[in-house]
Amino acid sequence: MSKDAFNAVFSAKTPTMDGLAAIKNRWRTIRAHGTAVGLPSDDDMGNSEVGHNALGAGQVINQGAALVDKALEDGSLFTSEGWNHVASNLNSGGTLHLIGLLSDGGVHSRTDQLFGIIRGAVERGTKKLRVHILTDGRDVPDGSSLGFINELEDVLKEVSASCDAKIASGGGRMGVTMDRYEADWNIVKRGWDAHVLGEAGDNKFTDAHTAVKTLRKEDSDSPVSDQWLEPFVIVDEAGAPVGTVQDGDSVVIFNFRADRVIELSKAFEYTEFSHFDRVRCPNVKFAGIMQYDGDLKLPANYLVPPPAISGTSGEYLAKNGLKTFVCSETQKFGTDCEVACARARAHSLAHPPHLAAIRSRHLLLERQPLRVL
């Protein structure tokens, strides 16, 4: 463990932890980031979503980012059932729409994966492609969105000889599209209006760089962070949106982390939908880069299958008749709780009736440190 001012655990006053550490064989540090928890490299920080699979698993399980990397590297992403589902419209002249966080933070998405999808799609015959970007400024330095846009524009220019490829819309991640836990469906509505309908009030620009630079208001008394940018739409010289979603198109969300794209997935996938007025719901082939909710089977189509998790420590303890206490913050539980309780009853385990939530796959204390070295 690095003992410096940048280590929150070392810097904090922790008498209880210090007392535990003083007892022989009662204390050890663990790595909660990088390859130790199934992330692509040791430069990748841990987060709560990583913890859902890693804590209590008793094994290293590849996380979403690593699975997508492998699928891009070996080409299986483009031979999957999910890609074939999406490609069926593209082969008939439909537009491929890619929606997600434009960032290399590695928490929700990565730009290199987006670029790999763009190049792979064009190599396989996609003729029209639109990217709908959410700016970050939260997992990466504020203001970095302009650099990411420049990188994306370079890739779109690279494929332009054989594909009509453009940025179509965008906005900041905290106010557009990427709501979570159904806290504010208006956030998703603002994204739907911009990405699907091509509507963002007066925020219409001919290019994304100008859009972000204008909306950041850097020269004003109240500059705006990347994560809070208003929604915007890219238009042509006549003022018409360049990338609305239409019947016969295909839509792929390229975030690998689930929590902030489940709601948008519901808006695209569900026929019965009442959280906001979609105005119109185009008949598209929709997929996520991953399946974002295994209980809801949402989305039904995805480009990279989730990891197969079995033999976890929690499962082992239950099968051997040992009592376990498993808890989670209330936002994290759902049908998993019912499944776990059923498993517990099957093994004659006694769980307190007031237990707020039980995870079915592993022992979970939700709020682990992001990085312990």
C-alpha cells in the first residue's frame, strides 16, 4: 500500500481498522482494480459495477471492458447473433446509430472500443453511420471532450471514402440520456429527443466541436462542465438534423457498463412505455454492446455475451450449509433478492427477515474502495 497523501485509507483516521490490522492473521489488503478484478489492465480503476462480479467470487472474472476488448480483437463481436440482428437492417440500406459516452475513462465506455466498432462496421459494408455522443468530464478531466471529439472526427474522416459517417447529436452525461435507477426520466427524454427526434431547442450546430465549445461557455461568468452540457443536434446547411433515427435503422449502445443505459434501452425495446412521451418509436434493430440486465433480459440482443459465473464463494458456502449475511444498497436489489432467498431456503439457511437485499451470486458489500494498492 502506498502510504502518501493520495491514499484515502492511509490518510484517514481509522482506529477500528487499525485495531483489526494489529491482530495477527486478521488483516490483509487486496487489489480492487486492474487485472486482479478482471479489468483489461492495471491502469483501470475499480468501481461499484466491478465489485458486483468480483467481491466474494473467489476467482478472477473478466469484466465487461475486457470482454469487449477480446471480442473486438478476435472479431467475434461481428459474428455474434447480436451483430447479425443489427446488420440485417444495415444490409438493406439502414443507418447504424451508435450511442454512448465519448470517453477513455474506462468506467462506462472507451473511445478505442467505439473506434473499433466504427471501423469494423464499415469494413463489413455499413454505408451510413451516425454517432450520438455523451460528453464526460467526470471519469476524465473536464474539458477533455473536445479532444475526444477531434479523435472521433479523425476516425469518421478515415472511413468516409466508403461510408457517410457523422456525429449527429450529443449532450453532457449528467443531464442527457444517462440517468440511472430511474431517478429522473427527463434526463432520458432529453436524450431521446436529441438522438431520435433531432430536437434540442435552439442548440443546433453544424459540427460537434462548435456545439461543445459554445455550450461550455468558457468565457462567461458561469462556465459549464462537460458532464452538464445541454443536449444538442448537428444540422446540415439547410438546418435539418443529420441523424434522426428512422424506421429500418439499427441502434447500438456502446457503453459496456449497465447502470446508466438501462433506461434508454427500455425506451428503445419496450412497446408498452409510459415514462415519457416518445412522440414516435421507430421500428429499429436495437442492441447493446452487452446485456445490461440479466433478470429483465434487457436488451434482448447484444454484441458481447456476459461472463459465465459459477463456483463463487457464496455458492460454495450455501451448498455446504453455512449461514451467510449478504447486503447491498437498496438501489441494487431486485429479483436477485428473491432468487437468493429461494436458494437459501433450499439449503435451509436462516436469513434475518429484515435483510434489505441479498445478491444471488456472491457476498457483496457494495461500497468498496476504488483502489487499494
